[in-house]
Amino acid sequence: MTDCSFSVGDEIFKAHRVMMGAQSDYFRAQLYGGLAEQEMKMIPIKDVEPYVFRTLIDYVYTNFIPESTPVDLMKRLLVVADRYHIKDLRVKCEGNLVGRLSLDKAVDCHILADKHWFSTIKTMCLNLLTDPNNSKGLYLNQEYYAMVHDYPSQFAEVKEKAKSMTDGLGDTAPTPYYRS
């Protein structure tokens, strides 16, 4: 028999306090600490899509996240795991995303990593985006061009790293699109 419920969007998720508290410092504080939620039967969860929270609950009970989980869900799950202090899930999501990182996902993942301070993912994305062997692929990447206008500080960071890698190469630099 469950002893707590979470209201996420239009859906209700039932769970056990002991399971949620064992996996998450955040939920432990809410369910067992001095916060008002410890007496509440229904805990509201905001800014999380129900399908993401369902995956989080599944993880809490199984300690398993399928390798085949879609990248978009994995990114959202990473943010939620970080928000609710589920350390093991965060590590698994980061590892999964790093292992599946490709040039077509690097811009989006770099922006996510920069926004949420995911340093491992950010470093991997920067390395991928500034690798001279990827310059032709970036020419075809529409997200890269969108980053120039929509995320100028992240673009400046990529540009600066690429510039530091090509300094001293003169006209032989393989990534001319990074030049000012």
C-alpha cells in the first residue's frame, strides 16, 4: 500500500515514502523533514512533464534506466534528477548522454549543460564542437547557426576554445568559421 502521492500535470503518481526518501535528499526532506509536505497526502510537482516523472518513479523502484531511453527524455530526466537530488540517476543520465553524444546533438546538449552546470557533458560538447575534423559537419548543422543568434554567450565560448586550439596555425587553421 502506497503512502504518498504526487500530482504532476493532470496525472497522479502513487509511491512509498521510504522509496522516494531513500533515493532523493529532496524527497527525504519533504516527506520526513520539517517541511509541510510531510503531512500532505498529495505533493504537487511543478515544471516536470508526467512522462518524465513516471520514468523517475520507475528508476526509484528499479534503479534501472534503459540504455535505449530516447535522448530527449534522458536530457529531461537529467535535469529532474539534478533538481530532486537523485545522484545515481544523474550520474547514469550523464553517462548515457556522453556515450551517445554526436555532432548533431552537441549544440543542444552544450546549451543544456551550460544552463544546468553539467560540467562533464559541457566539456564533451565543447570538444566535439571544436574538433577540426567536425568543421564540415557544423556547416550543415542548423542548431549551430541558431546558437550564434539565440545563445551568443555559449557561441562565444565555443569560438574562444576553437580559437585557442588554432592559434599559431596561421592560414593552415582547419576551422576558419571560428575566426572573428
